Amino acid sequence: MEAVRDVLNRPLRDLRISLTDRCNFRCRYCMPREIFGPGYAFLPAEEILTAEEILRTVGILQDLGVRKVRLTGGEPLLRRDILTIVEGLSKLGLDEIALTTNGALLPRLATALKEKGLTRVTVSLDALDDETFRKINGVGYPVKKVLEAIEAADGAGLRPVKINAVIQRGVNEHAILDLAGYFRHTPHIVRFIEYMDVGTTNGWKPEDVVSAREIFEIIHQRWPLEPLPPRRPGEVARRFRYRDGAGEIGLIASVTQPFCRGCNRLRLSADGQLFLCLFASKGFPLKSLLRKGASDDEIREALRRLWQARDDRYSELRSLMPKMTRPEMHYLGG
């Protein structure tokens, strides 16, 4: 079926599903500990979409063009039914089922995830030195265990593993060459991400952004790079390979080089809100349709109209947009 297109002629292709708003880390750019402490009220279990509701939604969205699903959080591996969800998605015939994780629970689940149909995995790792990484993740989690998680994923056949590193000025820009050097001569791909103004609790300031251009220059001066073409339309990371054949990296420049015009992603929060943009201030209440007896046809038409009316391009208009309260990254997913 032809993918539904929005006001800017962007097709619906990718769906990102936040399985939970809970996480076992407290990364400062996402869930700073002083805000998300022991007393923080996360979503009650009854408000979170069930596996059946998630699978029904994906099936409906396939009819509108969705071919790729990414499972996020929070930390998606905290869902006790994660294997059921992956297995159900694999039966839908999607082109790709991916998952983004901090890696803490990955070693014991990697093989089962692969067997159930997971296509690939992305692991977050923002520095290679323990002192920096423990400070960033907020719970003192060691680098060694994340590296073990990456190897577990590789051993399970979830390769190449993508490694996400959010770079913040004054925090971990020194980690750029460390990360690039460590994963050279491996099949794995480090994706360096500009620090983004998602949500309102992480204290984002423009001066804290290390631009993709800066990151490129730091790596290029040490190990010369050359561009690679995108693998598919709407790909967010600009790809580069080392000229000496030692692998590739990615740069995600949402702040300084917006890619709104190619954005084909829809986001589903853990409690059933659909967001047309990572920076949207509110979502569409899908859960109410799911739980009030709407038919698949009724839901499909509501979602068709939702996407057809979409004109979001926040990153292009960032400097012109008024300040507003937006959902946090842990709730919406990356």
C-alpha cells in the first residue's frame, strides 16, 4: 500500500515506540537525578499500552506505510513482556525491528531477542573513561559492562551494533576520539549526536552543543573521513567512512543541520499518545480509541488524517518557536 504523505509530502515509514517511561539510569541529558528521584511519579501500569495494543497499532500503521519499528524508552528492556512484543512484531513482516538500550540488561536478553526476531540494536555509550561515564549515567554504571553488552549483542548476531554518544560541551567532548578509536577496525558504528533541547528538565543551552561539524573535524584530523550515501530515505545520521578502510561513523545534527524535510517518523509514547515530532508539545490520544471500542478502520482513518495534516519542522524553526513545555525524552523516546 502507498504510504500516506503529510503536508510537506513526507511519507510515513518509521514508528518509534516508547515501551516504558522508566529507566535504570539517570543520564543528565535525559533524566537528571535531582528531578527524577525516588519520589518521582512514573506512569501507573494500567496507563501503559499492553503488548496486544502495541501490536494492533503497528498492524494498522503498516497499512499507512510503516515498514520499520524502533523500540525505545525509558529503558525498553525493563518491559517484562519485551520478548512477546518483539516476537509479535516479527510476525507482521516489517522490514526492520530495532531497539535502543543502555545495555545494562542486554547480556542476558541478546540471544533471545535475536531469536524472537529483533533485527538490530543500538547501545548508548557517552564516554569510554569510567569517571565521565559514571557521572553522565547518574548511577555509577561502569563502562566495562556496557562494552560487555555490545559484545553480547555482537555474539548473538545483532551486528553491526550502533553506539549512540550524546556529546555535550564541558562534559564529554574529550571522549570523541576515544570512542572513534575504540570502535575503528570493528563492524560497529559510533553515532555522535548533538545535545538536543528535548523536554524542559535537562537545562539545555545552545552553547552546550558541540556541533556535528566540530565533531567531524576532530575525527577527520586524526583519521581522515569521506562521506557515504544514505542507506535509505529519511535516515537521520550522516554517514562517513574512514579513508583507510577502518569502518564508519555517523553524525546526527538535529540542532545545527536540521533534517526535518526528510523526517518520516511517528512516535508512540508508553501511554498511547502519538507524536508527530520529537519536539511536539502534545500528542494524539490513540489509547482512548483503542480502549473505547473503535474499529481498525476507524483508527486507520483517524491516523491517516493525523499524518496528512502534519506540517511539523521544529528543528528548522527552532529560533522562531516560542518556549513551551514539551514531553521529556524518557517519556517520548528518542
